[in-house]
Amino acid sequence: EAGVAQSPRYKIIEKRQSVAFWCNPISGHATLYWYQQILGQGPKLLIQFQNNGVVDDSQLPKDRFSAERLKGVDSTLKIQPAKLEDSAVYLCASSLTGVWTGELFFGEGSRLTVL
Amino acid sequence: AQKITQTQPGMFVQEKEAVTLDCTYDTSDQSYGLFWYKQPSSGEMIFLIYQGSYDEQNATEGRYSLNFQKARKSANLVISASQLGDSAMYFCAMRERGGTASKLTFGTGTRLQVTL
């Protein structure tokens, strides 16, 4: 079974530039999550989708971050304009909807460095 | 208030010894799940073990076991017979059944270093 795919693995940009990250979840997983992990900290949820609807984006900085999940499969997370404090690893995860006892499956992450 | 608290920023253990990583949690839900993930230096999050709030027995998965004390709201991870490959960050996380978004909330992690 293929895991969660993310790209790019690494991205370096200057502040005020824009960047986009892509995620393809495990087949059949209707719930998709984007987490931000700043160095030395635990992952923090940015946004959660169920199919193509948003169920939680309370911690998404909406003035600069946006995310979409077209057709309930792939998802894109965009940052525009980037700030220095956005330097982090962006982790995508997926899980079976309704199985709240089940674990989240994570991708390898996209590491962003903002200069 | 922190939902998940990991008070040990770093731990050392000798190879072949057992080690306990602490985790306490805070929730008013009766139904919840507790998870432990391992994050090696390569960055991926690897699921280790799960404990449900209604599970009567402590979860075990190979060398990993979860010491679940519901009244104390603690869910400590025990790694037996440590190996060099166990060196990594370890995160405790909780998923609450209540609400529409059963997200996973993580603690700040414990860095485990296994020495010879």
C-alpha cells in the first residue's frame, strides 16, 4: 500500500515570496491533515479536511496561508507571503474518516526555510 | 491549558536497558485515544502504539508498552531492551472523540539517545 506522498521535500525561499506544498493521501482515506512542525516542537494542526470540506482551520493563519483539497483527494497548502517564522516542516497526514481510534499516517514532510 | 504534557526534553539510556518516557494528558471527554509516535532524524512520523480510554489492558507492541493510568491521566511509553536505532524524538498525542474534528494533538516530545 502506498503511503502519504508529499512534495517538494525541501524548499528555500526569501521572505515575502510564495510557496506551495502538495500532498496525496493514502487511497481511501477521506480525512486529510496539514501540520506545522517548528524545530524542537511537536506538530501543530493547521487544517483538517474531510473529503473536500474543511472541518478545522482554527489555527491556520488565514492572512497568509491557504489550503484546498480538490475532488477530495490531493491537497495543496500555500503560503503567501512567507515570513521568517514560517520556517518549519509541513507534515501531511491522512486517516480513515470516522475511525477516531485509528492512527494518522504521515508523509515524510516538506521542509521550508525562509531567508 | 496544555492537553498533552511531556516533561522530559531529553533522556539517555544504555543499549539493552529499558526506558520510560512520560506523558500526561488533560481531557474532559470519556472517549479518547492516546498515541505514541517516533520521529527519527529523517523526519517521518512513525506510529508506535495506541491505547483507548476504555481499554482495560495496557497496550503492547513488541518492545513497546504503554503504562496507562487513567485516574492519573498518564500514558507513559516503556521501551524494553533499547537499541541504537531507538534514538529519536518521541511524541505522545491524544485524539478526543468529542467534537467534529477528531484531530491528533501532540506534546512537545522527548529526545531519546541510546548509548553503548
